[in-house]
Amino acid sequence: MSSRQASLPSLNIDNVAVMRGNRMVLPGLSVTARAGDIIWIRGANGCGKSTLLRLVAGLLTVTSGNIHSEGRMALADENLALDANVTVEAALRFWADMDGASADARDAALTAMDLQDLAHIPVRFLSTGQRKRASIARVLASGADIWLMDEPYNGLDSASCTRLDQAIINRAAAGGIVLVAAHQPPSINVALSLSLDSQDAAA
Amino acid sequence: MKAFVALVAREVRLAWTGGGLWLPVVFYLAVSTLFPFVTGPDKALLARTGGGILWIAALLATLLPIERLILPDRQSGVLDQLAVRGWSDELVATAKIAGQIVAFALPLLLATVVGSALIGLPEAQLGTLLLGLALALPALSGLSVMIAALTAGLSGASALGGLLLVPITIPLLIFGAGTLAEDPGNAMQLLAATSLAITALSPFAAGAALRASRT
């Protein structure tokens, strides 16, 4: 743990552009995030929100520019990545083991997303919103420094939205960085609200 | 290391629950049951050709789990999640191959004991057959993961998988059948060498395929 906490998480996106299917996405985007920052990325469908998160996560490579990040990352995107035939608890435990997360962190994540009552139900029986909560719980349990969340509010009821708000605020307050890609305006105080439509950032 | 073991264990569990375990075994035993119907109950003929038939049945059984090896993990985002955690694609492929060796190769070896009894293979040949298959099955496991990675998401993936597998397994089959001859020594060594080369290379080929298909 000491080595993880020794350096603060940071994220530096420098003049990034990427080609997606013969189309230039994110032409010349630059963003800097320090520990404690929440960055809210907005934009129309297809403007490159998910692409940006996948670039930061290292799943795609940039065509030009640089991305430098410091700290462990966790990603919650449209793919659930939880085995459908096992219980919610077992599916989350698999990833918690991958992340080296403790049983306490796992239980705390289940509680934070109000999944205790669903813990022993197979993942395939979950509703859309419950699936989303399970994938958010995986990010919470991971203890990662940088959270990448792609449309995390989709399908959530208002109580769950409030829980997610609180989880994001807590993570940032504890020195993490949270990137949220969403089509709605931020519901919480953010360090940077970035609109990919016009390519200009307003603090 | 603990995470690697967890990933291998997950592969084995998915095989147990997803039909990847019993499907190849049942297929393998079905072939060895059907073969005597075709040739008739000629004991000498069965003893001479039975080992080769089990080899071919093992090759074909390799194809059965291909569709569930990579594609479901790509679609559900498991491969992405592993990549975010810093797993190299080669390491993911290695874990999947190790899982295949446990969940596919070992049961097939056990089924060989039953299969050889069904065909009426001489007991002296059973040991040679088991040793040869034990040498070749890691390579077949590696090939099944590699082909699954290459064809994941393509239409007609299973048919394409068959076309890809058959030419690559020719050396395994030639040396494998060679071990059933009077003196299996040289063929066994060549089989071991071929299998080792294929097993060692397959994680890199599968890893490259995983990386190339990430969008």
C-alpha cells in the first residue's frame, strides 16, 4: 500500500487525437487532472466520450499526442464484465481478487451501491439498473486511484444516482481522480466540465 | 500469481458449467463407439487402426470449445477489464491455455482409457497412446485458444476454425500416429518437440490476435 500512496495519482492528456474509422476524433484535446479532481465529460452521441475513456484506460492507442497517467485505474463502461451464471457476490469477488482488494472493501462497495439484498442472486437475473450498480460496485471495490466511468448514471433510479454521486465525491475527497462521461450536466461539484462538442473547457 | 491462478480457475469453472468439459468428452467417446460399427467387429483391424481414430477424434474434439473461449469474454468486457489492470494479452492467453489443459486435456486423457476399451485396443498400446496424447494435448489446447482469438466475432467462426486447425495439426497427427508403430521412440521425441514449439508459440499468436481485435 505504501508504494501506491507514495505518489499522488495524476492524469495528463496532451494534444490527443485519434482516428476512428477514417474519422478524426478528439482533435487536439488537452486535459490535466490532479488528485482530488472530478472531470465531467459531456457531448453529443458519437463525439468521442467513450473513446477518450478507452484511450486513458490504455485500451486504444492515440494517433497523435500523449497520455500520461500515474496510479491504478478502474473502468466501468457499457460492458458488465461479470459472469452471468454466478452470484453477484462471487462475480465481484473474482475482480476483487484480481485487484487484491480486501473482503471489507468488497462489502463496503456492496453496501455503497445497496446491493446486499442482491448479493446471492445470479448476475443474469439482474435488471438494467442493478447491473449498472454491480459494475459500479466493482469500481468501488477495486480501490483504484483513477476511476473511468462511461455513462454511469444510465438506467439508475434517483436513489442510486445519489449513491453514485456520493461515491464519486468520496473518491475525489480521498485523493482520487474521477472521469465521468455523461450526456447530462453534472449533478455534483466538478473540477472541470468538458464539452467535447465545441472543444473548449469551462472551469 | 494469485490473480493468474484465479483466472485459470475461472476458465475451468466456466468450462464445467458451460458444457466445455463434457461436450468434447462425449464427442470423443461417441466417435470411438461409432468406429467399430463402420469397420465391423474385426478385432485385428480395430487394434491396428483404433489408435489413429482416437487421435483424429481428439483433434476434432479440440474444435468444440472454440466458440466459448474468447468471444464471450470479449463481448462481456472481461478482456477489457483485464487489460485495464495491466494484464498483457499474452498472459491472458497463457491463463486461458492453462485452463484448457485442465478442463479439456485432462478429461480427454481419462476418456482415452474408456475409448480404447470401447475400440478394443491392445493394452500394450494404451500406454503409448496416452503418452502421445498427453504430449500433444497442450499444443491442441494452445491452438484452440489461438484459433478462438483469431476468429472471435467473425461470422462462420467455427467453420473457419476447422479450416485453420487442420493444417497446423498435420505434424502432430503424423508424429502422433507414428508413435503407434512398432518402435515409438523417434516419433515420440519429434511429437514432443513439435508440441513444445506449438504450445510455446500459441500464447504469442493468441495475444497478438486479442490485441489486434480490440476496438
